[in-house]
Amino acid sequence: MEYNLVPITRLKITKEKWLNTPIKYEEDMKVKDIVDDMAYKSYEWINMKSDLDVVTDYNTFKKDFINLMYDKYQK
């Protein structure tokens, strides 16, 4: 039996560490600040659209949005 083993060369960082990563060239700004702003603006945009319905409260939306971004960009 032949195995084609591929070593893991990069480990996924934790969500907390990712959120607390400083933004390069920005003072006192972290990834969390950007993602929080994106979540807020996305939620507000959905609320403004007459053809879209908000189906969750903001805190749940924000938590799900952060998880989505983490899962998508920290493979």
C-alpha cells in the first residue's frame, strides 16, 4: 500500500489571535475593528433594502459574520 503523505506546513491561527492581529501601518487598529465595521455596515445595508428581510438580531449576525470571514480567509 502506497501513501502520499503531505506535511502540514502552515497551521491555522485561532480566531482570537486572528481578530487581534494588528493592521499594518495603522495605529491601534486590529482585524477585529475592520470586521466589526464590515458586519455593522452589512447589517445596516440589509435593513435598508425593501426586498431583503432581517431574520436575526445584530449580535447573532455579527457572530456569524465573523465566523464566515474567519473560515473563508483563514483556511
